Amino acid sequence: MSESHAADRAGVFGDPVFADQIVALRELESKSAKFGVPQKRMHPELIARLQEQGLRDLFCHQAEAYDAAVAGRDLMVVTGTNSGKTLCYLLPAIQLCLTEPLGRCLFLYPTKALAQDQLRRLEVLAPPSVRIGVYDGDTAKGERGAIRKLAQVVLSNPDMLHVGLLPNHENWAKFLRSLRLIVIDEAHVYRGVFGANVANVIRRLLRLCEAYRSRPQIIAGTATIGNPEELFTNLTGRNALLIDHDGAPRGKRTFVFWNPPPIGENHRLSANIATSEILGTLVETGTRTLAFSRSRVGAELVLRYTRQRLEDRPERVESYRAGYTAKERRQIESALFKGKILGLSATNSMELGVDVGTLDAVILNGYPGSISSFWQQAGRAGRGIRDGLAIYVAHDDPLEQFFLREPQRILDAKREVVTTNPANVHILSNHIICAAHERPMAPSELLAFGPTALEAAESLDRSGELQFKAGLFYYPAFEPPALKVNLRGSFGPTISLQLEGVEIGTMEFGRAMTSAHTGAIYLHRGQSFLVKSLDLDRATAVLEQTEVRYYTQSITQSVIEPLYTIQQTEMGNAGSAKLVAVRVTDSVMGFRRKSLDGDTVLSEETLDLPPSTYETLGVWFDLQTAAMPISWEAPDDMTAQMGGIHGLEHCLVATAPLIAGCDRGDLGSAWYSVFPNSLAPAVFIFDRTPGGVGLANQLMVSITEWLVAARSLLSTCPCGEGCPGCLLSPRCEASNEVLSKKHTMTWLELLQP
């Protein structure tokens, strides 16, 4: 990794105003290819198809994966973006179909878009005799029967497997009996709640395969992560051969770290506006660019601003995110692939390698939530041996500004751990119920679901959700329970977003509580809508089209009740850190209206929404007031002390995603100057998923690294009293009042394990 001179920075964008916003520039040198030769025989038709596509040589990891797969091994392939992972499973799958025509393959992708894209690739490579079909929610009902009966390769997603295939496995009996290969693509996506759900879905699939007397081989592919073998075992219950020798070539990559300009004291220009200006500039020069935003609102705002800039030809840019109809998604994908669209504003739904043609540049509108996602998104530009440009635009947020001061924390970061917990009691119980509906379960079958599965099943029997009769657990109803279980982490019904009685989108229940409440602004393909009402009983939000110069952000408050301590570490004389089970009550107290230009708070409104209560895991910093060398009687000192504890919460929750490898929205936090249970100061960082998915555990394991990062967050910022670059949080429910950088630093220095 090398750093260019300051003069080179202006070369990226000739406008000096742009050049002044570039705070760091790094280059990743190109890499040559390493080839390998498969030792296992290939079918002549497969060889001919490879030659027709100009694929005369395989990279070393592709050749190694082919040999191991043909030998029947379960595989975990770990290579970088655009390294040809797809061929690692396409080649053995096509070989299987050609040599065993009755054999079947199931390819699982995390998104419909990726499955559609991989269908195009498979159809190009596979001989015409190989029958292929996509089975997902967009598949016409009239086509589904033919796919079940005839397709040798079925492309689907975990959601459709969960609600479509497994509950109706009798209709898939022939397929399951002949299933020889399961592919799990983009396995690093299966983290947190989604990962825990998918792990249980795969166990349900393997259980049914065993009932139909088949034992399919499993090949998984993932981006570079720190625990690929552990992830494979978590997802499948099996062990795999690891292949991580990346032989693919790579062009030079240029990384630009961009900070929007200040527009006043403690404020910067909105990163959404800065992203739109960069996107518009690149589109005007004919540069094919994909701009990623962390949220749906961000993607829609970037589209709106960019279209305003390109008022002569606004159709050159579009947006892409979850919630669009299948028809809208296919139209946008096709237009981008054909070059009709030069700029796309998207969420991470476009992160996972969908082939949209050659891209020259990628803009990351904010930190995407994990190091692996950063590399996945950046890798969309300059695929293959082409040079690529990736521009990271930082938000006015402590963690994101920290990355500008220390870019090596992203570029030189160690491979992060993908955390998931299939044994989460809430998630596990849902899938035991689903499995019992699919086929009554013997206690011995529960072993495949983990050591706590039998206890969970017995609890379900006591509650009446299952019935234990004649040595088996039965589901005592007819309607498939899978329909009530959302794999993506939403607890509660899906909310329908309606305009004049017509559904224009959907939203998960949890997201609706914070983004579709009365008074919220909902953005859809460049247009804005005001939420007039949210009816939770009918799972409906009523919208009306409007035009406003603000967006909305909810204010959530959490109340913590510790249940029991799992692990405890003494932190010098400052107290202790405890991994604890906690009961959390979240209340959406209100929302803020924030200006579009500089995220200035225009007004606040209160809301009266029902609270949600759940049990999870968290880290409790149980602090000792005697450690802080100030008086607790003097009012000024008391305020400073409170400011230190409040600041400690801010910097711990800011750096926690870097340690836990998760999105910041996956974690919650709370602070108390005097916590009722201990009568001492306390800070809690907790997993927002009921039951927890391993995030708090990872934080506890890496607590020293976590505290070092928190200290560095503050010490590398030159401000004196705290600013948006280190201590102030845009999500603080207390509007960043009562904060002390000095006393926060003192607490961090005292908290030495």
C-alpha cells in the first residue's frame, strides 16, 4: 500500500474544492494471476463450453476446488471480490449434471438479484442439456411445478427454501431424494440474526434429505473473513476443507478518503449531498459509477440530489434497494447492464457481485458496517485486471471520522470474524417448531440442532406449541409455522406501505416502528411521502405524496435490567466488565426533523408507540466512583463525572462495530450516572437481537482491543471538548448534552484489564 503525493489528489477531481475534501489517498498495487491444472477428469462437453468462453486456464483456487469437489469433499472457498469463486462450484455442478443426469443441485443466494445474475452466468457456461430453473418469490406459479420435476439445478434463496420448499417437501420428494450438491454463496452475509436463522434452515433441509436417504455435498463461498471454517460449521453443522489460495489477478485500486466540508460550528455538509456531487461529476464525465448508501433513506436522497444536479438528463441515474417490486428491480438491473444508466444509488442489495457490466468507480456513502462489506463494495469497481477507483465519503460520526484519521484501520485490518449464534433460544425454538411441522421429530434428531435443542423442544412441549407423543415431537396444527418466521431478523408482521389504497412498498415491523411512524418521511425512487398513520393491528402505514426539505430520524430510549452474570473481568481499580443476560425495554420516544443540507435538527416531536421488551446479552461496565479523582458532592464535579460516563458510552458504542464486525444498528447502549441495581455508574452495550447472536460475546473476548480503539478514537482527534469527529453522536437521545471528553479519557485510562 502506498500513499500518493498531495498533488496527485487533485488529479482525481480537477476542481480544487473537491481536492480539499480528500484527506487521504492510498493505492493497492496490481497482482498477477496464478494458474492451476485440475487433476480430476472433466466431461468433454464441459471442456468444450469452457473453451468457447475463452476459459482455457483456471486459477489455482478454481483447480483445487474442482478436484476436491469431484472427490466429494465439503468445501469452504475463501477468496477476494471478483476472484472467480463462482467457477469453484459451477464446474463441479455441471460435471455432476453431465455424468449423473438424475442428480440434483440446489444453489442458495442471499438475494433474488444475485440468483438472477448467476442464472445468466450458468446458462452461458452449462451445455443446453443441463436443465436450470430459478425458484423464488418472483417465479410464476405456473412454472414452479416444472422446476420441481425437471430442473437439475435450482437457484433459490434461504427465504424461499424456508417458506416454499421445506413446508411442502412432499412435492419435492424426487428432488430431495436426488439432491447431490448444496451451494451456499456469499456465506459471509449470513451473520447475526439472518445467519442464525439460515443455519437452522439448512439443518432442517439436511434433516429432510436424510429422511429421503440422501446426503448432499456442501460447497460454500465467502469473502475474506477471519473464521471461515467456524462459519461453515455454524451454518451447516459440518466441517469443510478450506481453500483460500487466491490465484486471481487484480488491477490497481485507488482508495480515496473523503470528508465533506464544514458548514458551521460542529457541522459538516451532509454526506448524502457530498456523495451526490461526486456521483453527478462522475456521471457527467461518462464514468460508470455505483454509489452505496447505508440506508434506504440515504440511497433515495442521493438519487434525488444527483437528479437535481443532472437536470438536463436525470434519467442517467437510478436507485436500487429492497422494497421495490420485482418488475422495478429487473428493469433497473437491465438498464444498468446495457449502459442506459451511468449512475446507480443503491443500498447493500447491490453489494453481492451482481453483474451490472463494467464499473469504473464506486462511492461508499458512509462506512457500510463491516470491513468485509467495505471490501465487497469497493471491489465492484475495476473488476478483473482493470484499475478501479473507490471513494469513501465519511459521515459526521465518530467512527467514520476516526477512519479518516487512521485509514489503515480499514485498509490494513485483520480479517474480521463473522458472528452468528444458531443456538439463540428464540430463533432455535422457531425452527424446531417448523421442523416438527415438516416431519415429526425424534429426540435424537435434535442433536443436529445443537446441545440446547432438546431442552428447547421440551419447553415447547410444556407450553403447548409442540406435543410429545409416541416418542416424537408433533406440531399440533395444520398451517405452516414458517410463514410467521422472518429470516431477516424482523419480529412481528411486515408493514404494508400504501398510497391511496395501493401498496408501493413494504417494511419490516422493527424498521417501521422507527421509520414508518406517524410524521415520518418515506422516500421511494426520488419521491417523498409523509406517513399519515401507522396501524400496527392492520400492519399498514398510510402515505401521502409530499415535497419537504427535511428527513426524519427516530429517538429511541433503552432501559436495562440485568438478569444474571455469565463472565466477569476486573478492570483495574475502575470496576469490572461483565458479560450479562439483560432484559431490555426499547421505547421510541419521538423523532427529529433534520435538514437535508447539513443534518441540522429543525424540530423534535414526541410519539406514543408501544414499547418492546426482550432478553439478550450485553457487556456491563460496572464502574467504581472512588476511581475517579474528583468530588461527587460539588455540582460542577458531579456534572463532569456524568459527562465522563455519558462520553464513555458514546465512544464504546462507536467503536464496538469495529470489534464485533457488525452494523452499528445491531447494537444498543445505555448509561447511568447511578444505576439502581448497583448504586454506581454503569454503561451497557448490548445485542439488539432477542437472545443475542454472539456480538456481546465477541466484545467481551476482545475487550482490551475494544478499549484501545476507544482511547484512540478520542486521542487522535485534536479537538478539546469533543466534536462530531470523536464524541458527539447523531443518534444520541439526549442531544449530546452533558459530555466531557477529559473525563471520558480518564475513565478509559483507568479501565485497564
